[in-house]
Amino acid sequence: MTTSPVLSPAVTPEQETALLASVPTGLLIGGTWVDASDGGTFDVHDPSTGEVLATLASATSHDALAALDAADNAQASWARTAPRERAEILRRAFDLVTARAEEFALLMTLEMGKPLAEARGEVTYGTEFLRWFSEEAVRDYGRYLTTPEGKNKILVQKKPVGPCLLITPWNFPLAMATRKVAPAVAAGCTMVLKPAKLTPLTAQLFAQTMLDAGLPAGVLNVVSSSSAAGISGPLLADPRLRKVSFTGSTPVGKRLMADAAQNVLRTSMELGGNAPFIVFEDADLDKAVEGAMAAKMRNMGEACTAANRFLVQETVAAEFTRKFAAAMAALTTGRGTEPDTQVGPLIDAGARDDVHALVTAAVDAGATASTGGAPVDRPGYFYQPTVLANVPNDAEILRQEIFGPVAPVTTFTTEEDAVCLANASEYGLASYVYSRDFNRLLRVAEQIEFGMVGFNAGVISNAAAPFGGVKQSGLGREGGSEGIAEYTTTQYIGIADPWAAK
């Protein structure tokens, strides 16, 4: 006997209106929400309809520097704040966001498009960074030891790096903010946060929640803006800024790194991905398909960790593709607030058109659509969940980050072939390997050039784990004990032998 899933009740227009009215629309500078200095604004749109959701103040270069003024003024006192006090603020923020989980989830669904069920999952994931770093704040260890020759003592302490510029992407509006803000707070750094202009509403509400949790004025400043360069340019050129953390595309990351080099800033860069999903012939294919769905369809494929290339051993490729296509074809597409929706819209028309161009080029090169392969004929920026079979190894879709619900499948013959194909990319963020042979899993992990590897698991992101990549997928790590280290500097103090004068 089977039972139907329990669906959440539909969200009413009145609920949406009330929630949107509760979101601050100004710039957060020095603990106060203010208008842009020139009175400028920009609109935030619903990707499921294209309609305007809200109008926000659009920060100027002058506003960005005012935010840095506030951060710089607050830095010294914030750095001296007791670690336990910083920890308690983060823990209160965790409790407050958790209490408002449904509001944060709905807000993400409205501005980004993901189904409510996924948005709720992001709240759980995002809040965990607040809890994790509340615990790490009091465990940022230094050390004290004797020099090898015994003549001096070595004291090593960790200090906050200083004011930080945090630039977040549009695809995970809450989690990307908490993943950067929480370790900065824990380490004792002040911040200027620049949310993505496509999805700034969640960051605005989160910033107010941090204030509600007791974060002092000036520690977190928010400058949402229609001009990314107008914010980052003057801040990166200002010697008071000491770090930039960016999540986004590799081309933009390279430009920011070049600008950051002028003041030798600490940088954390989480950039593009082209994740291989490797399926060996001894894998449990049903589990592999389940993992493929999770790795591909989280966030409609709009994730840097999304499986981008499905490399399947040729002896099982046909069966895997058939099962995978059936699972993708069964998904329901719709507005994220609709109770049965499993696949929401892409973020905008340009994203949808880029995805379709990659699919069309792959089909022209010889691939076949096992399911999907076209935009959905309805308002908004929807694209059919798609599986492409027989994709040539030189197809453009295997080289580009798709950022949509499209899964290209290609084949390999041997373990060596799989490793070679996986590494045939300038990116090296996430990867996934399915096999029953644990020794094979370890061999492959040692050879593939990726910062993260999932063994028989389609979702591996966790606040307790170091998130980051190699090659052109960036540098630095977010999460885990490594995450707080990105916001600290190491100071060595040499101490004369205390026994010498005795």
C-alpha cells in the first residue's frame, strides 16, 4: 500500500505581501537602515513571473565607503569583545532565524525561485553555520612553546584580519551570507556585505536578524546595489579593507583578485565548478540515480557543486540513462510556492536562454534528449528537466558550467579513462564517485583534481566540512575549523628566556 506525500498548504498572496513588507529596503550602515546617498533604487523580480517583488535602495560608491567607515570604526572594540560574547550573539541569531524559518524559506522562494521544500532545507543548512561558528568562536587556539635550542619562548596568537568585504551570489541567498558572516563574527572581524542584486531580500532580513541578536552597530553593514563594480572598486582600493571573500564566477573572481593584489588583501574565492559524477559498472545503479538527482537538481541545477558531467562506464550507461531520464521526467515544474512543485524557474531569461543554447549545441553535435530539452511554455524562466544521452566528449556542454536542470551523459571504458575525463577541466570544486569497491573510490579520489569528493553521496556540503576547490575553482575554504582561519592572521611573539635573568 502506498500513501501520497503530505503537501504543504498553498501560500496566499496576503502572506507574500506581509512578508515582503517586513523586509528592510535601505542600506545598513553603522547600525541604521538608510536611503542611498543619491536616492537611487533598483527592483527585485520574481523569476516565476517576472513581476517586481520589491524596490531597494541602490548603494553608491559613496555609500560603500560610508559602510567601510562604520566597519573600520567598530573594528578595534569588536576585536576586543570576548569570544564567548561573540559566540552568544551567533547562537541567538541561530535561534532567531530558526524561529522565522518559514519566513526565510518563503522569501528565498519568492526572490530566487526554488521550491519551498528546498528553501526550508537551505534554512537548515544556512543556520548551521551560525551554530557551528558560535562553537568555533571560543576554540580559535594559539600556542606557547620553547624554541628548539631552548633560549627563547614562542607565543603564537590568532588575531582578526580586520574589515572584510563579503560578496555573495544569488543562488543561495541565506546560506552564502551565513557561511561568510558567521566566521567573520566569530573571529572578531567587521564586515561590509554586498548581496547579489538578483536576490538581496534574504540578506536584508538576515542582517536585521543579526541586529536583533545583539550584534553591535557597525560590525555588519549591508550595501545592496545594482552596481557591483561601484561597490567593490572603491572598497578594494581602500587600505582600511583587509580581506575580500567572494562566491561567484571565475572571470569575476579573477578581476577581484587582480584588484585585491594592489593592497595585498587576504582573499577567499569560491568560483566556478564543472563537477563530474562518475558511475562505475559495479555501482548500485538505483542509488546512483538517487544521488544523481540530488547532485543535479538541487536548486534546479543552479549550484556550483551541481553535477555537470555524468561519466558512466559504458557497460551500464544505457541502463543508468534510462532510469535517470525516468526520474527526471517525473518531476513537477512550477512556481516554488505551489505545493507540488519540485522544480522552480531559473533565475532570469538570460540564464534560461544560455541553458537552452548549450542543449541545442549538444544535440546538433550528436547527443539525444532522453527527456526534456526545451524551455517550458509558461510565464517565468522555466526549463524542462533534461537528460542528454550519447554526448560527445568534445561537446561544449561538458566544458561549461550549465547552471540549469540539464544532465549530459557520456561514457568511459576504464578507471583510468574516468580519471582522465574528470580532470579534463580547468575547474576543480566538487566531484562524485559511485562504486561498491572502496579501494577504487580511494584510488580515484587520490587522482582526481577536486577540492571535494562525494563517495556514493550526492550532497556533501556541511557547515562542519571545509568547502572549497582547486585550480580555477578558487582558493580558501569555508566551513569546518578551516573556515574561521580565513578570517584570522597569525602573530608570533618571541619572548626572551624567562629563566635567563634568574
